[in-house]
Amino acid sequence: MVGVKALETMSGNKVITDLWQEDDILRHIHINEETDVLLIAPADVNIIGKIANGICDDAISTIACAYTKKKYFAPAMNPHMWSNKANQKNVKYLIEELNYELIPPESGNMACNDEGVGRLADLDTIIKIVTSNNESLKYNNIRFTITSGATIEWIDPIRYITNNSSGKMGASIYEEISSNGGISTYIEGSVNDNLTIKNNDKKIKINTTKELQDNVLNELDNTDILIMAAAPLDFRPAQVFDKKVKKHNINSIELIENDDILASSKNKKKNGTLIVSFAAETAENDEELKNYAVDKMKRKDADMIVANKIKDAIGKDTNKITIFFKDGRFKSFPLLSKKECAKEIVSEAVSEWKKKNNITGF
């Protein structure tokens, strides 16, 4: 038997054995929000019967009752129990009425020395079925680094300069990747809303542009696709005061230029890493926006750049974007929610990453 502590150590996740073991009394609901797939393996006669009849008296049956996404069950039991009419009725109900996908048991010699159908399917078979049939895992094993929000630059201990980026676009991109099986490092600056991430992902909180730069560079070796949705400040005060500055002691603040994060990453990224940059501009028309975006993409050596007019996005839940590509192509989209924009951005980024690395059938 594998103990709880061993499972927690190996998986890096909390193991739930009892709905009342945590302070979160709605844990069975929150699991539905935090995960993409429910797999019950092994599923014995008892748990199949509970789920089929809506009995919720333990952690698994209660979670299963509240689960609304993709669901699989892999039965394992004595051959006579498997063929029992009541069990077969429950199995049929799970498939036809509760939208579970059956991973059929195999035939063979059982622990009780009986021979027949009832043995748990091979683990490789279970993994293959769950990953290959599940659209929600289409970004499985692709490693993303996403930056989000605004940076700040301190003037003194209580005052700083910043911009009004909300972080909504970066958060939407993370959620799109997360809900489709991608692995993410989420680097977050100043944002409007705190984002909860999955246990197997990493969240890094930063303040200044230098902190953002350092963390991006640290993650590059382990990144397939870098999506720079953050809005770092181009300038910072030349002097940061140790004490609060009195207004009669200062007439102006000298600013100096921050390093260009993408420019500094050129020689540190892997050959196959795809870089997605963003350009929010005060362009008067689409042609001016295109010129700004293409110039920025070349200067930063990005593979893609997502461009928009500032008036279309800042502080809003919608955006009107155009994606420009290194080979001269571009795609313009109508006004969309930021969640819909995120879906398009990530889909295009993954497609370009596959082309760049000659990957087919991923």
C-alpha cells in the first residue's frame, strides 16, 4: 500500500481522504473548478453503485456528484462482481446518463485466483485514453511562462510610479492554458484581482521591472512559450529616496531607462522557445498600429506580437486585437472578451511553436 504522505510527496498535491480534513467545507465544489478531468481508478462495485444512485457519503462519491467536466472510470473487481446484473445496470447508468467514459477492465488471473474479466486496465492504457481523448489536455506537457500586470518603480518608501494595466489579459491567458493541460509559471506584477493557480504550476509575485526581468531570465531554460502580457515600465527614478520626500525638497524627478527584457533574453533562451510580445499603442488607425507593432517585433526579436489600441483594452473586459507574425502574416479579430482573446492568442502561439520546432501530431 502507498501511504498518503508518499502520494503527496510524489505528486506535489494534497491528498484528500476526508471532506472534513480541511477548513474548506466546499472542497468538493472547488475541485470541479480547479481540475480538468475526474478519473476514478480503480472503481470498485461500491463506488460505482454510490455514484449511479447519487449517494454522497465519502470524499470520492461527493466529489463525483458535483463534477461537471470530463469523467472516466476504470473498474476493478472479481469477475463475478463485474458481471453481476446490478453492477452492470449501474455501469450502464454511469455511461448513458452521467456521461462517464468507461475504461474497460481486462481479462486475466485475479488476486483471488479466479479467471475472467475484472482486472484493472493497464496503467499505460488508462493514461493514453485519458490524454488522447481529452480536448482539455491539448496543451499537455507544453511549458509556458506568462507575465501579467504592471510593474512599479519606487520614488520613496510610500510612493511609486506605475501604469494602469489590470492584469486581466495575462490572467485570462493563464486560465486558458491551465484549463487545457499546459504547465505554467505565472509572473505577476500589480493587478486588480488576485489569481489562484493550480498546485502543479508556479506563481511568482514581483514589483519592479528589474524583478520581472530577473525572473523571466531565470525561467527561460524551462520555457517552451514565453507570453509577455505584463506592462513593464520603460523608466524608473534615477534616485530612490530612503525617506518620504517632502514637496519643498524636490522640484523634479530624473528618470532613467530600464533594460529591455526581451532584448536581454535573446542570448539566454533555448533555440526552440517561442516569444510572444504585446504592443498597446495610441495609434490613430490600423496602419499606424501595424507599423508600431512590426517595428517592435523586429526590435525585440519576437515570433509573434499581439497589438491593440489602448482605448480598446485598458481597464476593460474586452479587447480588439491583431496578431502579427514574423513571416509578415497577420490576423485581425473583432471585439472579443479577454477570455476569447486569450484562447486565440494561446492557440496561435502553440501553432507557431510547433512549426518552429517541426512538431507534428502533438
